[in-house]
Amino acid sequence: MVDAGCGFGDLYGYLQKQGRQPLRYTGLDCMNIMVEEARKRTLCDIFHCNILRDPLIEADFYCCSGAMNILDPFETQLFIRRCYDAARCGFIFNILWGERDDLLYNYMQIDAIQSIAEALNATCKIITGYLERDMSVALYKPEGAE
């Protein structure tokens, strides 16, 4: 599993506490301070990487929690496509949804996510209703896509 925009590696710690630690966890972040701290906290492979332009490593799954909330719509679509392409099985992420009504955060419409999924030939699962204006999305590769 690759955690795209891993920050301090908090997802790894959460998964450990839940007894759901992945067989192999790799974190990617574009900020050196985050990379260094995540290495200390997780003792895992954490790499400095700009998801939008650097080569991505292959993994069964890519995930992202919160990192796309500060991207613009073009960057968000690129981020999703690049992570999905680097994943053998799929990409799971959360993002804010609804109308963009401020200049700080990125909001996506559900139909825009579904359009991206269609273009990628991905099976799309969306969950909402657990936090206001937050949605979780899973984009799965078709069977035999590897």
C-alpha cells in the first residue's frame, strides 16, 4: 500500500491500532519535514515525491487521506489518474464534496468523480454521510487488469 500525501504517517499508526496494518506500507509526501517525521514515526519506507510530476512506484493499492483538499480541480484529476495508474488493484481516497464556496479548499462533485471513474474504466464506490462535506471514494481496476 502506498499512502500518497502521507504527512506524518498517521494513517499507518491508525491501521496499526486497528489491527489492519498492511503487509508493506510506503509513504509519499512532497514536504521534506513530513517525510522525516513520518520515517521516525512509522519506521517504514517514506519518500519525498511530488505525486503530480515525479515517477510513482507500483503497489497493489494507493490511498490518500486529505492531501487533495488543497489542490485545484485540474491537479485533483491528475493526482487521481496518476495514483490509479500506479496501482495494480485500485485507489482509495477521501475528498471534500459539494459546491466550492471558498478559496482555501477543493470540493468535488460526485458526478465529476463518477466521470473520472468512467474515463479510467474503474468500478467506483462512493460513501458519504459520515462527516459533513466529506466523501470516501474507491476506484477499483477491472478483474484481470494487471
